Amino acid sequence: MLTVLIVHTAAALLAPKLVRAFGNRALYLLALIPAATFGWALSARPPLTETYPWVPHLGMDLALRTGTLSWLMLLIVSGIGAVVLAYCARYFDEGDPSVGRFAGVFLGFATAMTGLVVSDDLVLLYVFWELTTVFSYLLIGHTGERAAGRRAAMQALVVTTAGGLAMLVGFVMLGHGAGTYRWSEIAAGPLPEGSTVAAILILAGALSKSAIFPFSFWLPAAMAAPTPASAYLHAASMVKAGVFLLGLLGPLLAQAEPWRPVAMAAGVLTLLLGGWAAMRQHDLKLLLAYGTVSQLGLLTVAFGAAGRTAALAGAALLLAHALFKAALFLVVGIIDHQTGTRDLRDLSGLARRSPVLAAIAGLAVASMAGVPPLAGFVGKESLFAAFEHGGTTDRLVLLALVAGSALTVAYGLRFLWGAFAGKPGVAPVEFPAPRWTFVAPAALLSLTGLAAGIGASWLDGVLTPYADLFDGPVEHLALWHGVGLPLMLSAVAPAAGGVIFVIHLHGRPWPEQRLPQAQDVYKRLMSAVDRTAVELTGATQRGSLPFSLGVILLVLVFVGGSTLLLGGAPWPDGLRLWDTPLQLVAGAVVVGSAMVAARSRRRLTAMILVGVSGYGIAVMFVLHGAPDLALTQFLVETVTIVMFVLVLRRLPVRFSARPLRVTRVLRAVIAVSTGVVAAGMAYVAAGGRVAEPISGGYAEPAVSYGGGHNIVNVALVDIRAWDTMGEISVLVVAATGVASLIFRRTGALLRRRAEQGTTTSQHGSWMLAADNPEARRQSIILQVVARLLFHTIVLFSVYLLFSGHNAPGGGFAGGLVAGLALTTRYLAGGRRELNAAAPVDAGLVLGAGLLISVGAGATAMLVGGQVLQSALIDLRVPVLGHLHFATSAFFDVGVYLIVVALVLEILRSLGAELDRQHDVAAREERRALERQKEPV
């Protein structure tokens, strides 16, 4: 089964290329994939089970299983999928550029549907369930330029996704109560406690997927999809997913009290309302769509009844409906393709022009109406028998089934009359004879429905194992059970339907449906959601940074503060203010600098004071015995100050006009409240710890596994290397984003690289960038000192890189030190001095660093280890002696290069590029002044 899923996925990915290469003929080749699946499933009788590891830490596996019902659905999904895909080769025009995408999405949907019906794990089933929703959205909205298609696709997506989320909650509750998410294991045991709510939520998901009342409205709107998609999704596969879930889970969840009455009531309402609405349609596809809604209601009654005979009838009707309804959709596609219309008021005389097509449609409608010896008759008679001997409720349900069947016959006759009959006053339409390859798929499905009815005894033997999962007597499938109530009702329903159709045909208008329209409720609800979103966004997202930040902090204060005061927070018994008085001094510096920064009117002064606060925090780290954190904090704070200063050069010296006194007081209150609440949360979290810190288990593996005594560095590059990999990826993206925003001029990057190339070609002079006007404006002493210290600082950064495994340092700290060396060169001599110090493209260094880090992780996997696993290597090198290192050092080298390149990129963008932009603006201003001074 896993092989089937993999092959389907590969075919979906290759489909667009195959269609571009071979045209529509490629669809016949692609149809062989589901056809092969059908052949395999037909030869492999259930039950079949396969299990593959998926998420071992959570105890989740790729658990695949086919019982009798799953096997039947697999035959339907694969067999009808192959037929419809072959039909598409003639339905779509040759050369249509959208065919390749349609084929790929179609096969992707077939893959998801296949995975859904063979999943034994409830979480895995939900994954495939949502994949069918996504692919159906793409198929319904295949014609993206049409607004109706986009609206219908979004409507189907919203409704089925909402139901799917409810179903997921039900799955979680059910799996948690049973102690496993493996359905075969859950079904073997008793009903878990608290399954009532889970059953209701799962029902909501199933009913929404199968367009059962009150969710029926999305299915008729989905007729905006191409007809082959309607034949497959909305007749044979996706809309069957909900009733399939009812049948799959019914043997156990029917023991929950609401399961049977909710499913039965919703099914009966859908059966009657769908049939009623179908009689009012003039579009053949809409008529079939509402008919599909009605038939899905019938299937819901069958599976929701949770009895042996009803379950057997439901399985038979599941097959029969897929065959006759898919055939009818394909017939509508042929009529639409050949005549250009689906309006039954414009169609006339097609029976004479295409008797074969009329016969195919007649055979499918006969099966839908329950005429012997077709499959529809076999299943419907058994369903009547399931409610024959019940109580008052069952008799009412039986009456509703007969009424719904009569409506089915009526709209079936209306379909045949509207599509093929000659109508007085309506000119016969042109109908070019379709090729046999266009008609054959529909003929095959109709004839298969006839064969399934004739082979009822064989079908009974195949499907009885599923019915045996339920309690109660069973009425076996057969063409003849003798004269009885089910047979009489099977005759009454077609007769009543014929009478209804004749009355309607002779001018009797069909009554309006007076019940509230769920479609209108959906539109009002979505309109209210959109309006609320607009109002809320307008009120909160006003483009004011202080306002947005204030809202965020107020939420933190109210939620965090109420939790601390009212939520029973575990406050420590004692209060320890400090471990050493020096901590009080450092804390006072942090608080004092922050308060003065808040009142400062100069931007640069405020920035320096914020930096002082950061340095004070670094001192706190030192006093707490965390030298690695302190070193990193010092370096980050220094680099941050430099970068802020680079930006502040282009901003006014002072802040804008200070706000009103009330606003200042409000901001101060929010700030102080946030600080108090954050401090309280940190204090409670630290004092209320009940478990041992996870870091306590790092000391021993840091040495034995990571080969280093610096636990912080070993954790970063070995124990939690995946976290670091994600962080450096973010750094690469951030550097690229900053450069893209600053270098927004066309060709600026190319000119920058050309400028770098010019500087690197200069040789033979110690002061490489001294001979330029920019350097002459700088202090010559500062330039000399910067050049003298540059190489020493770089060597120190390399030392930190390689010593970090056993002492404070590491790739991140070393990279920051190297970045500060580059910063010093830039501050001494400007952008040309920076390019002389680092004659490389920062983007290449970023890519090289990421490549080295990823390569270090991939190499471990290639030699048989896990991704990012490190190894300890001991070598004896001449002169140097014994050399001991861990391969995680290569990962740290990648981190080092990324940080250096990040600083370099920011210096060139925030510094050099802003300098260049300032120079250009100054030159233009001087030229403007000179033009003003010129005599007129």
C-alpha cells in the first residue's frame, strides 16, 4: 500500500511534464497508475496490514490497513479514477495549457483519497483527509479567472476544513481515551469513557465532508469545477469520505447515544431536501448535484442505522451510487462538450441523434431509480428490508426512504427528458458524433452497474464480512427475495416518482423550498467575519508603532498579571534579593540607565544609555557565573550600538515632538507594569520549579558525547544542533532581507561588487584605501591604529572559535569579534577601507557558512550516523603533538562565517550604502543651489 501511495505521488509530480511532452495522450498513460492500483486491489483480498515508523518518539506509525469497506472504497477510488482520467483525454481540448496542472492535481487528489481509505491511524487519516480538501479546492477552482469558481472553491474549503478541525478534536479525545490512535485497536476494545462528545465532533466532520444537512450547500456550488472533477470528486470519491467514515467507525461509535439519531435525522432531511431541490434545476450538472446530495443522505441513513442489513445495503449502495452518478456526470460532460450547453430547456432531440449515449444515461438512471436487475435495486431493496420490522421510528424512516426514492425517480426522469427528449417549440441542437473513446468511459461505468446487480450473490459474499461487524439479523443481497414489503416498496417508489414527473411535466410548477437556505446563512456569516476582521484591523493596526507595542504589552500585563494574582501561582516562601552586593550595583545601573533613556530627548544619548543597560545585564551574567552568556551579551550589545548609530546618522538628532503629558504618563504606567509582571513571572517560574533542570543532564554527555567541557558551546553545536541550524538559517535570511531593502536600486549590487573588485586589484601599498577623498576626511591616527589592531582582533576571533569547545567562546562569539574588527576598519576609513579589509562578497560567505554547517550534518548521515551527529577524533601530528577535536567544530566554522558575513552585509548596507546615498543627495543639493545662483 505504501508503494501504491509513492507511485501515485510520483505520477502526480510528473504529470505536467508528461502532458507538455505528449499532449492529451499522456492522460491515457497516467490512467494506468490508478488502473494498476485497481488490479492490485482486486487481486489482494482484505484484510491487509502494513506498518512503517513515522514519529517514533510519539509512538506514531504509518499504519495502513484495508478491511472490507476500505477495500471497496479503494476499488472505487482507483477504478473510477482511471476511467475518468482516460475520459479527460477527449474532454479537454488538445493544447489546453491547463491540462497538465489538472492532471497533476487530479492524481494528487487520488493519492490523498487512497491514503485516506487505507489509513489505520486516526491522525494519519486526518492528514489525508485535509489533503483531499486542499486538492479539491484546487480542482474546483481550476478555472481561476472565473469568480464563481474561486468562490465555490473557497466555500468548499471553509466548510470542509471547519468540519475537519472538529473531527480532529474528536479523534484526539477518542485516541486519548483509548490510549492509542490505531483504529483497529480502538475498535477491538470497549467504547472509551467520554466518547459522546468525540462522537458528535466526528459526526460534524463526516457530515460536512459528505454535504449532509446543514452543510449541503457547498456541493452544488462546487459544480463550477470541470465535469471530470465533478464526476470523480462529487460522485465517486471525496463526498463519499464522510459516509465512509460513518461506516468505518459505526461498529464502535454507534454505541454512543447521539450517533444513530443524529446521523439518521440528518440523512433523512438531506434525502428529502436534496431530491426536492433537484426537481427545480434546469442545469443538468446542478440537477445531478442536488441528486447527489439526496443520495448521500440515503447513504448516511444506511450507515448511520448501524445494523447488519443496513450496513450491507449501505456498502452495496456505495458502489452503485459511484457507478451510476459518475456515469451520468460523464454523460453531461459529453453533452456540454458537443453542444455547448447544459440547460435542459435548450436541449432537444438528442435521443435520435445519439441513441447510444441515451441508452447509457438510461441505464445509469435506472440503477439510480432502483430498477432491477441493476445494482441500485439490490442495495435499495436491502435498505427497505433493514427497516421493515422495526418500531415506530424505523417505520417513519422507511416512509421517508420511499418518499426520497420517489423523488429520485422523478428527477431521474426529468434528467432523461431534459437531456434527450424532443421538446415542442425547441429546435434540435447540433450534436457532432463523439468519438467512441469519449463515450466508452461512461458506458463502462453503466454496464458495470448492471453487472454488479446481476452478480448480487457474489457481491453479497464479498461485503458480508463488513456487515458482520454489526449486531442484528442480516438480509443478504440478492435479485430475488420473494414477494414481500421490500419488493412492493421497490415497485411503489418508481410508480410514485413517475406520477410526480408526469404531473410536473404537464405544467404543474414545482413548489418553492420554504425552509431557510443554509447558503444564505453561510454568506451572512462570512460577511460578518470579514466585516469584523476589517473593523478589528482598522482599530488595532493603525500604523502606529507605539500603539501596536502598547496593545501587545497590555495583553501581557492583563493575562500575566491576572495569572500571577488569581491563578494560584506558586510563589516562593522566601525572598532572596541578591547573592552578592555587586549584583545590586549592576541592577541599579540597569534600572537607572533605562529610566534616563526613557526621558532622553536625543536619539544617540538614548541609544548609548540602552547600551549601558545591556552591558549591565552582561555584568549580571558574569556575577551569576555564566561567562559564555556574558561574552556574547557584551559582543552583541557592542555590535548593536554600532548598527544603531549607523542608522541614527540619517535621522534627526532629537526625537520628534514629545507627546502630551497624559500619553507620557500612560506609557510610563504600561512600561512599569510590564516590567513588574515580567519580573514576577520570571521569579515564580524560577522558584516554582518542581522538575530537575534539563541542563543537569548535559554535563556528562558534553564530555563523553560532545568531547568538550564548555557545556553551552557543546549544546549549541552538538546536543541541540538542530536549533542552531534553524537560527543561522534565520540569520542568512535576515542578512539577505536587509541588503535587499537597502540596495533597492537597479544594479546597485553589481556596482557594489565592481567597486569591491577595484579595491582588491590594488597591491603594493599597506594603506590600501588611503588614497581617496573619503579616507582623507578621517583621522590618520585612527586609520593606522585600526590597521595595526585588525589582524590581532581577527586572530583572537579565530582563537575564540576553536577554544569555545572547552572555554568561553565558540563560532558565534568569534564571528562577532571578527565583525567588530571589520567595524573598526569601517569607522576608521569608510566604505573603501571596509572593502579593502574584506575584499569578498558577503553573500558568498553567507552561502559558504550555511553550506559548511549543512554539510557537516549531512556528512554524518552519509557515513552511517544521524544528521548533525559529531565524532571525536584523536591524531598525533608532528611538531604539534596530540590533537583532539570534535567534528562539530566544522559546524561551528559555518556559524562563524555566517556571523562575519552578517556583520559585513549590514555594514555595507546600513553604513556604506547609506553613506553613498548621503553623498548623492548632498551632490544633488549642491547642484540645485548652483543652478539657483546662475544668472537668468
